[in-house]
Amino acid sequence: MPTPSTDVLFRVLPYPAVLDRAEGVVCALSASFCEAFLCDEAEREARRRTLADVFEWIAPQFAQPTLLLEAIQPVTAAQAPCTNGVLLSLADGRTFRLRHEELIERDGTSSGRLWHFHDATESARAAEATLQAEQLAEHAEQVRLNFVSAMSHEIKPPMNAVVGMAHLLAETDLDSGQEELVHALRRSVDHLLDLLTDVLDFSRLETGATTFATAQFDLYALVESVRARYASEAEARDLAFTAEVEDMPRILLGDPTRLEQVL
């Protein structure tokens, strides 16, 4: 049982606190408790109130009164200790974290329990702001991914039409200069389609929807296709661009599109 000196020290604690005896009878409330919850009457009647009485007295001030009462039920019912550090919001917007410690005497017996409320309003608001910012960022990222995916799908059909036209044009009677222009057009269009595929694949990677194909393909032809695609750019800069495959089988099993992207 608290002595008069400890009782005085308890009452001047800088945070709202309740001191209850082992039998569940409240023996002291800190001055900060009465100030925080505007319960002068509870202060006057504390010595003949139980812990449940005091908490029921202030419960209407909380946004969810039942959470406050549930926090002490295991202790008041002499069951296992309740969850420590529970966050409780008041109707006026303040947030407190409720903690409790058992008071142990020198002989090892329990003389009661100390309940104290710590103002967590700012930290709760910061956590809420962080959560909202994360949700907004996730929403914005999803919108971006949806846009990239939609645009890739929308652009591909007309680009495929251009590819088809370029192939048809290549089959017509052309002089050497025209053939070179058509080949350059086809390489450029194929390159653009590959870029669109890369963008779409990137969005799939971010959403975890990437799939890999399994098919036979000619490794030498694939490498030559990549070389030819960039050869004209190299020649325009008076550079030689070559590609060689050594000690590898010609026919492989895998995803040629993904390998081409890597190359």
C-alpha cells in the first residue's frame, strides 16, 4: 500500500496515471489524470471507486469507449495480463497510449498496479500522415503502371500495321536505294516494337505478372538479328559492329524474346 509520501509523489506525476491496489480498489489519481480527463469528481471519490469505475467514468470521452474498458478486463477479471501499450483515441482528437506495470513489494508480493496514459497524439498523427502518403504513392504507382500497360497495348496495333506495310513494300519491285530505305524502315519499326515490348514487360515485372516462354530458337539467327538492327547506326558513325557466337549450340530451348531484350 502506498505511503503518504509516495502518494504525494504519485499525484504530481507529469502524465495521467491511476494507482490501484491488488484488490482492484483505486487509491490515487495523479493531478494530470484529472486535468486530462476533467474528472474532479472522480478525484474526490477515487478512494471508494474500483479501477473499472474510474475507467467507466472517463470512457465516454473516448472515440471507442469499449476499447478502453476491454484494455483492463483481463486484469480486473484476475486473468492473464492485458495487452500493454494499446493506443486509444479521444473524441476530441487526442491519442493516448495506455501502459501498466505491476507493483512488487520487497517480499515479492503484488501491492497493486500502476496505469499511465502517455500523450501519443503527435506520433499517431505522423503515423497516419505516413500511411496516407504511402497509400497515395501506391495509388499513383498503380495508375502509372496501368497507363504504361494501356498505352503499350494501344500503340502496338498501329505499329504492327506499319510493320506489315513495310514487309509488303519490300516485296515490290524496288531499286537498290529504295530497298535500302525499306530495310532501314523495317529495322526501325522492329526496334520500336521491341521498345514497346520492353516497356510492357517492365510494367509486368513491377506487378509480378512476368511470364517466360519455352520454345526452340536459333541462337545464331537471333544474335545476327540484333547485330543487323544496330549495324546501320554503327556504319553511319564509321564504326564496325560485329557479333560472334562461340562454343554454343545453334538450337536452344528458352525464351528468345527475353534473350533478345538482354542482348
